[in-house]
Amino acid sequence: MSEESPFKGKTGLRRVWNALNYSLAGLRAAYACEDAFRQEVLLSLLLIPASFFLPVTWVGRALMIASVLLVLIVELINSAIEAAVDRVSLDRHHLSKRAKDVGSAAVLLALVNVAFVWGCVLLA
């Protein structure tokens, strides 16, 4: 039988409060330790407000903002994968490289998605 986390027993508002604190700690850690995340936060701080000054529908604006937020989400997952791989071993291994490369590819696709969505909305 696998060992369960001692934190799994929390329920109700205590669990929600703990989850919020863990999430905020994760955002702080990503911002402090990940250059790419900081760059993407800067991009989002430029693009999201800019979307409110563009002549687009609310649905178009929502798609534009969602595509930018998706980049941050994918970058957080990529950073988590990289941290877990590095925690296991810093040795070079083809599976570690594959995991990191696939995570990086996911971020690239999310960025391409931003360009595609913004292009479609602005050219519609």
C-alpha cells in the first residue's frame, strides 16, 4: 500500500485555505526562480490590459485573455516538471531530456496559440 500524504486529511475551509496558500507559494516560487515565467508575466501585463483598448467583442477579448493565461498555466506545469526531474537526478538522461523538451514544446504551442487567437480576433 502506498503512503498517503499527511496533508490529505484536511477538509472544508481549512483545506481551501491551505490550497490557496500552497498556490500563492507556487506563484511566488515560479516568479522568483523561473526567468521564463517572469518574462511571460511581463507579456501578460502588457497584453491583457491592451486587449481592453482594442475594438473587439467581449467574447474575442475573453479568448485573447484566456490564451495569454494559458501560457502562464502551461509554464507553471513545465516548471513543475523540470523541478521534479531535477529533484530525482541532475544526471543527464534521455528520459529527463525528453520530459523537459516536451514541457518546453507545450509552452511553445501555448505561445503560438496566443499569436493565432489574437490574429484571428483582430483580423475578424
